[in-house]
Amino acid sequence: MTTSDVLEQVCALTYGDAAAKREMAGGFLIRLNLRLGEEFDLNNALRQRAGKGALAAAPTLADGEEIPYEPALTRLLAYALAGDLFAEEDETGMSNVYRERYEQGRQAIAPVFWGQVGA
């Protein structure tokens, strides 16, 4: 999935037209890159669970670039960003719904490691 794909999803969730997309695009990449930094450890845990090596650093992406995160996490990014970007204009409460969907999705995919404590 690319940064452009996520922006398209955010626009669909926020009922944005072409003009709204252009307006949203200015702050979108900044917010996306911040979110990728926040989710860096979760992504590496998902990679570990899948038997993949960890990424060395959180990416800073430009428009149209591929997001190098696990698909389970990238599928949730639009909900987080729609919740953030839609909050100012939201009179319906949908931004909170999107944030909640994101948090529930995060919890559903978060790996749980069981082990013996102490010894």
C-alpha cells in the first residue's frame, strides 16, 4: 500500500471531494510519518511474529511511496488519520468512531508474548 492509497481511503472516510483532498494533502504526509514513528515498535513486533527481520528505523515517506509496514497495520492507518484530520469539521462524531476502529484494530493485531516471569 502506498501513501497515496492511504490518502484516498482517508478522503473516502471523510467524504472528501477533489478539493478536500488537495487541502488535506498538505498535512497528510506529516501526520502519516508521525503515525509511522508511533507504530514503529508494533510493526517490528508484527514482523518478528511473521519471522521477518526488524526495520532499522521508522520511515519518512514522500507522496506515492510504498509503506514498508506490515499489511495488517497499514490497513488500519486510514482510520487513525481520518479520525485526526476529520476532527475539526466533524459534527457527527465519526472522527471518534474512526479512532476507536483504529484502536480496536491495533489491539486485535498486537502480538502477545507469553513467558515465565521471574525464576
